[in-house]
Amino acid sequence: MAESKIGRTIVMTFHDKNTTPRSNPFVALARATIDRYIRERQVIDVPAGLPEELTRRRAGAFVTIYKHGNLRGCIGTITPTRPTLADEIISNAIAAATKDPRFPSIRKDELSELEISVDVLGEAEEVDSFDVLDPFRYGVIVSRGFRRGLLLPNLDGIDTVEEQVSIALRKAGIFGGDYKLERFEVTRHTE
């Protein structure tokens, strides 16, 4: 791990012999977490020197892993479950790499082929019309009772509000009837 100070901003880069330096601290944290966990089955501690947004803020976050442009894992939390955003990213990075039920666990030989993004979720707000949704700007949460489904914004192949909500409903296991609809914005961090 290397650290460089630029003015008041601290930019973290994590690297070892198998990874290249990364300038985005959110993605660097997720990558370092995945690398350490897959190679050594160890959970990293929150590194010193991270930006305050990672160490003092609490927020839901999703870690998405791609291999050659194809989804390889995605796990996240709608609302914070950990003490800090850094802890949230560490937990979700491990889960995305090893616990996404759609995919087998990431293997060591795949680590150099992965692209990672981290989405930090803003506050969700209830809406009562599709007219205030935009699948490129807002993610959606649908819920009824204990069933809940989420779809992040600006995903390849999701071009309409109807598609976005339909997929979220399917993920939640809600088929027909009334449901609560919420929207949220994300800050997406990519490599």
C-alpha cells in the first residue's frame, strides 16, 4: 500500500506483485480486500489514511465485480450495517467475491482479470409515480411486507423505467399487487 498526499487530499493506492496501483480509494479498498481474502482467507483491517468519507460516514454500498466486461459478482447493502463506509465496503467486497449465489467464488487465477466498481447509495425516497424515475440517474427499491428488491441505476441493457422496476420486482419475488416504490441516487466509483 502506498500513500501520496496531494494538497489536503489523501489518495490511497494498494498494490502488490499481482495488482497495479489504483487511484480511487473506494475501488482500491475493495480490490485490496478481495485480493487478501481470496489469496489468504484473511479480512483486512481498515487501512490508515483513507479519506474521512470512508472512515466517518455510514452508508449502504454495493461492490460489483466484472470479468472481461461480464458480471462476476455483486453484493451490497441498502442501508448501512457496519460502523463505517470502509467497513461496509470490506464486508460487501468479500461477499461479492465469495457469496453471490449466481456465481462460484472468485479464484486466485482470476484476480488480475477483474474490474471492480463501488456504488455508495444515497438516501432512498418514496415515490408514487414512474414519472419521477430515470433508470440512468436513479436506482429503485421495491418492497411489500418482508420482500424487498433493488436495482442500481445506469446498468447496461436497462433502458426504461418499466424494465428497471420489473427486474427489481422479480428480484424481490413480488408478482402482482401493490408495492412500495423508492428511488435513490448513487455515487459510482470505478477503476
